[in-house]
Amino acid sequence: MSDVRISGLHKTFGTVHVLKGIDLEIPAGEFTVLVGPSGCGKSTLLRTIAGLEEVGQGDISISGVNVNSLRPRDRNIAMVFQNYALYPYLSVFENIAFGLRARKMEDHEVRLRVNSAADMLGITGLLDRFPKQLSGGQRQRVAIGRAIVRKPQLFLFDEPLSNLDAQLRDEMRGEIKKLHQDLGITMVYVTHDQIEAMTLADRIVLMREGRIEQMGSPLNVYEQPATRFVAGFLGSPKINFISGELVDAGDRQAMRLSDGEIIPLPKRTQAWGQSIVLGIRPQHLGRSTDSKVKAGEVKLSRPIEIVQPTGSRTYVTIKIGGTQCIAETESMETGRPGETIDLSFDLQHAIFFDPTSGAAII
Amino acid sequence: MTNLSVAATRRWKLAGRYGLASLLLVFFVFPIYWLFIISFKTPDEIFHFPPVWYPKSLQFANYAVLFKDGDAVSVLNSLILAGVSTVIAMIFGTMCAYSLVRFKTGGEDFAVWVISQRLMPPIAIIFPIFLLYVYLGWVDSYGGLIILYTAFNLPYVIWMMRGYIEDIPLELEESALVDGCSRWAVLWKVVFPMARTGLFATAVFTFVFAWNEFIFALVLTRTEVVTYTVQVTHYFGGQSNFWAKIAAMSALGTVPVFITVSLLQRFLVRGISMGAVKG
Amino acid sequence: MTSASHADNSGGAHHPSRRMPDHNFRYWIIAPSVFLLLLIGLFPLIYSLVVSFQQITMTDYDTSFAGLTNYAQLFDDARLWQSIAHTLIITIIALPIELVFGLAMAHLFLERMPGRQIFISLIVLPTVISPVVAGATWRLLFDQRYGPINQVIGWFAGHDVIMLWNITPHLVYPAILICEVWQWTPFMFLILLAALSNVDKSLTEAAELDGAGFWRIFFKIVLPAIWPVMAIAILIRGVDLFRIFDVIWALTSGGPGTMTETISIYTYVQGFQQFESSYTAAIAFLIVGLMSVIVIWAIRRMGLAK
């Protein structure tokens, strides 16, 4: 178990500035997920921790040891790759034993470790097979087995589930989480899938264009996004963004939408410019069945445009302030397109953003 | 009615294709047949007018003479020179190709230079090499020719292996690096086994090129390491050629090539087109 | 605990400084190849240049500076220019024949037919034979009395024919060309067959539906599609033809007289039969220089090194 400290990390490929000053502390034993859209530098960051990319500028230390000039094999880390990286010419046993053999471990110790890892992953029966005889999920298990036999101080995952089909992905996600609970090793996991990030992480590090946009616990990042980008990246269906104008409504500030709707702001804010963006997640924009207006509640009535039932809940598309928004209701009885639906949301779930900087302001 | 005539046209077309194909077969295969058949003829059959199209019985006397006179040693020489130089060229060339692919060592300029060496006329480099070898006392030695064959085949090996190495997923190597392999270990434990089919195919073609080589052997051998290609030309003599020996020696040198290449049919196109066609 | 497990798990590998550093690895692994390539790629060039400025001949080991004498001699050497002309004639005639013949054969075998693979395997055999053996084979075939070729021609002529293929001036070139075409058309055939098979069928079929004729489809769709491969095949064969030696050595040895002397044969004669060392060096330098320019231009043009 060990912690990773990264400070002032820069990295360029030719003229492309991939990492633009990363400062990050990964506490020992935690499951940290690096997440972001493709090209945000998350994989490069992981590969730099692994030593597969050289540090351009800045420092990386693992367990207090600066590893900038250490080769990958001297960092005592294990890495699971997207395409499993299994050697087709070696049996499953030899694939798992590869790292141990590379370190010239004694044969009986190799056997012991491979067998216990195989046991743990439920692939004991596959040890004599070759990778091409395995299914995607089995390959993934072998790849994980190869990493855990090494008993590394740090475990790195580079989009390990992206080549699996949806059902297997859910299953393996659970297993990886369990693995972390059982082993307690520090894990760093890269993904572009926000659901994987939310479900697996102790801590999410959300990256964008070579910088860390926000980090924190999944819930914290989800509920208190620092920027419009973070709010838009996490959550499915996506958060609704509605633009409007900042107006004064007597004692308090309010937001006026292009369709005339007035939404009061919970707090006063410095009036940065005239426009403001309201973010409200679909699950917070529910159907209103009560005619009374509670404190801090905003009520709206809109004609339904599209109805998408999923079984457990129903997504209703309406137009608010000129933008298409999705509301999520639990009931199936939402009405039909063209009919009017009554909606409400609580102001405490609303997030307001500055449209130019993208920062959350209230 | 129409269907019938379409079918008939198709049949005639197919017959035509077989006809043409057979003509081509005769043109391309008959000379080889003639070479081999002469090696099995008696002197009377060889020097008979009109020519004898097939011998009454297969005589191995012509081959026996080659072995008795010791001329067949030239086939062994070819085997040693081609074999050893191929092994060395494969090891060095694959290492170099790996560096070109993974680290872009030397960039495009170096790659262009390497491949251009493959296309240089041997005659233009053999003269200075000859003078160097005379100075070093390497003429008519195994070592001298092996070095030259290795060097001359290197561009081909580098070129072909470059293509095969590019097909190896980078993740396999990175995984090995993380798992505790040095760069050298990655080369031996991942790259060589991953590229083994390509290594094998390239090695066979490299071997064939060295085996069939003529100019270098002509210039740099005297008596000790004469190759079969040079030995064949020793039987030419103005008006009186040693036909039986020419044919038998050529056949001895050609049969191994036919066997190896026919085992490698599916690599043939990629092999002779220098990787231009991957098939 | 962490540092202890680190040492344990990395075994003997935790002394990175004692080992060869990985960042020089890329140079270590090209070193042997570069050394050997310099032996054939750079040494001959430099050495030729040095010797070509001296006056070494068979009788006189004179290393004094000769200036451009040897190069000046190149221009007055009719036999040299004649040998270059011979080389070009062979190249210019053989290359198109092999190309067109090979392409036609590729078309013939493009569609499936029973036994196709056997035909192809047999037809390809000449290409893998040693060129010197190919030359020897045709020397046997062309023999005026005991060779089968004059015999077959005799059948058509209706009387015995005695054609001295490797002696009669107007027959030596056809003899060389037949041998070249025989050996290397299968090379073109095989590569072009593979290239043709890779042409996207939906393109040609769509054009066919649009009413385009065979030649139109060939020039507008097929040829552009196979051109990159064809260009490489032409480059390889062009260079091979330019350095032709083995076949001629076996068939005519450059004769009769100097009639079939190519640049390679002539250089060999100068260097190894007449021992005109300095002059040969000048010729070698000329060839390497000329070929380097052409070959490197062609490689870059085709993007071969990318």
C-alpha cells in the first residue's frame, strides 16, 4: 500500500501540450478514478505514473520515493491494459506467472502465487488454456490475475472494461470493486465512462484538456460540480442547462428565461455580466402533483414533446427557456406529447453557472 | 435457351482459360523440366540429335560424379554461408527493425538509407570490398563471405521485420515493462515470440537470397568456399560445356529452394514484394 | 513495510544504475546493423572515391594523386557508354514486357478455377531459381544442336534449324530477354495478382452496372488501386534489370565480343580481369552515385519509408 504524489507535472508530445500542470495526491489504499473525455490527458497521466511515459516537468513520487527516473519495472506497480495485453504464445498460467518469472522467482513460489490468484478470480480451470481460447471476460480476469500475483504497491487500470459488452462490464466492475476491498491496494483507474467512475471511485479526478477540473468523492463531485463542464460530464441523462438573464426582482435576484419564466435565485450573487446558466439534473426536475408551492420550490407547466418510458422511470422532454430539457418521473402516467405537464424542482438542487467562465457561482 | 447459351459461353471461356493457363505452364515449367531431365540422362541421350525429350531410365551417375569429385562440397558451402549469415542477419536486423519501429531511431532518413542499400548494384560495392578483403586476407574465407552476406541481406531483414513488428500491439510490450522486464527482456520474451511467423518467413527468403547469390561469391571465392552458383559456371567451357554437371549441380542447388518456397506459399508475395503486399 | 516489499518484489532489479540504461537501448540494438551497413553502404563509397583519385593499375601500384584523370577517362570510354546503352536497352524492353505479360496473366488467374493454386505454384518457380542457374538452363535450351528450342522451331519451319543463340549478333538480345522475361514475369504476375485480388470488388461492379467497359474500368478504377504496389514492383525490377549480371554471365559472358556487355559486366571486366583498379573505382563511384540519387528519389516519392 502506498500513496502517490504528483506535483507540477507537465508533458508534451511534440508541440501538443498534453498535461498542463497536474498536482494530485492519491492517498494510500484509496481507489482513485481518473475520468474525462478522450484527449483530456488521463491515460497519459496514468502512463506517466507507470513510467511508460517520461516525466516532462514536475515530480512523481510513490511511497515517498521520487520515481521520475525509475524504469517501469523498478516502480513495483502493476497495470491492466485495455486490450488485456495477454501473450498469445503463453498459456494462461505462464501469462499470470510472467511478471514473477521476469523477476526470477523460484518455481514453487510462482506456482503458489499463480494458483492462489487463479483461485481468487475463479479461473483455476483455465490455467492450461491459451488466450485465444478465452472469452473477453476470462481474458480480463487473466489480465487482473497477472497484476495481483505480483503483489504490487500500486495497481493501475487503463480503461480495462471498454472492450467488454455491457453486461460483462457491469459484472467485472463489481469484481474490481471487490478486489479493491479485499486487497486494500492503492488503485488508480482510468475511464471515460462516468458510470464506472461514479460506482468504483473513492475519489474521482475529473480531467479536461490536460488539467484537473475537479476532484473529490463521487457524490461530492456529482452534487457540487465546480464547473459547468463537470456538471455536464457526470450524470445520465445529462444535466439540463438553461440560459437566462440576471434580473432584479425586488429584494432578491432572479433569472429570467427567454420564455418569460422568472426563477428566483436562492442567494444574491455578484452580477457578472447579464447572463447566467441554470443547471438542473433530470431527476431533480420531477412531476408536480401538489398544487401548493413549498418554500424554495419552482413550479413550471410545459407541453410534453417526447415521452421515453424505461420501465422503472420515464423521461419526459419539454422545452424550458428555449432549450430542450429532460425531466425524470417515477410514474408511467405522464401524459402524451402535446399535453401539458406540471413540473417542479427544488432550488437547492439548482446550480447556477457563469456562462463565460463556466464556474459554478451559487 | 438464353440460359443454355450463357452456360455454354461460360464453359468455352473456362476452357479457353485452361488452354492459356496450360500454355503458360509449358513456357514457365518446361525449362525447369529440361534442366532436371538432363541431369538424369546418359551422355548419349544428352548429346543426341534430335534431342531426347525424356530419358529411358533415370540415371544418377551425373550426381554420383559430383560427389565423387568433391564438387558437391559447393552445395555444403552454400548451406554454411547462407545459413550462418541468415541467422546473424535475422538477429541483428530484427533488433534494428525494432528500434526503427518503436523509437523511430534515425527517423525517416535512416529508414530510406537502409532500404536504398538493398537496391544498390552489387558490382559497385564489390570492388572496394574486394580490395579491403585482399588487404585483410579474407578472400576465400567463410567469415569474409558470411559478413558480406549478412550485411547485404540486412536491409531486407530490417525492411520485412519492420512490417511484422509494426503489427505487434504496443500494450504487450508495455505490460512486460511494467511486469519487470528490461528492454532486452522485452525483445527476447515478447517481440521475438510475437513476430515468430514473420521471423520464419523472412529468414527463409533471406536464406534463399544468400543461397542464390552469385557475384560476391564469384569475386571473393577461389577454391575453399566456392558456392554452388559459382561451381555451375565452372562447367562452362567455350564450345564444350559439361552439360551433365551443369544440370546436376543446378538441380542440387535448386531443389532445396523449391521445397522451402513451396512450404511458404502464403508468405511468397509479401516476401518478394519487400512487404509491399501483405497477404 | 513498503520499501521492504518493494525490494522483495523487484528482486535483483532494484539497482538500476548497474545495468545498461534503457534509454540507450535503442542505439545498442541498431549498432551491429549500422556497423555492417556502413561496411557495404559507406565504406565502398569512400574507398572508391579515394582510389579513383589515384593511378592504380594492374602493373603499377601508383597511389599518387591523379586528379580527375579517371573521371575524364569515363567520358572518352566508348565501351563504358556502350555498356550503359546495353543495360538500358535490356531494361527498357524487358520491364514493360514483364509488366504487361504479368498483368495479363494475373487477370487470367484472378477468377477462381479448379487447380488454380497448382498452376500458380508451378508458374512461380522460375522466380526463386538462382539467376545464374536460370542463365545456365537457357544456355542448355538454346544449344544449336542438342537444345530443344531449335528443334521446336525446326518443326514449324519444316526443316532443321541451326540458330546460334548466344553467338549470332541479332539473336543474343532475344535470348537474354527471353530468359529475363521467363524468370521475372512470374514475379510481376504474383505481386499483381495479389494487388488485383485486393481491389474492392464493389467498385468495379458498380462501374460495370454503370455501363463502363473493360478498359475504362481498368484505367479508371483498377489501375489507380493497384498502382502503389505496381510502382514498387517496377522499382524492384527496374533496379534488378539495371544491375543485371548473373544471367548474362551464364548465357553470353557479355559476348559475342562486347555486344551484350552491361554496366555490371563491364565493371567486372575492368576490375577483375584487367585490374584497372583506379578506373574501376571511378566507375563504381559513378554507379553508386547515380543509383543513390535515383533510388532515394524513388523511395521518397513512393513513401516507402513511412
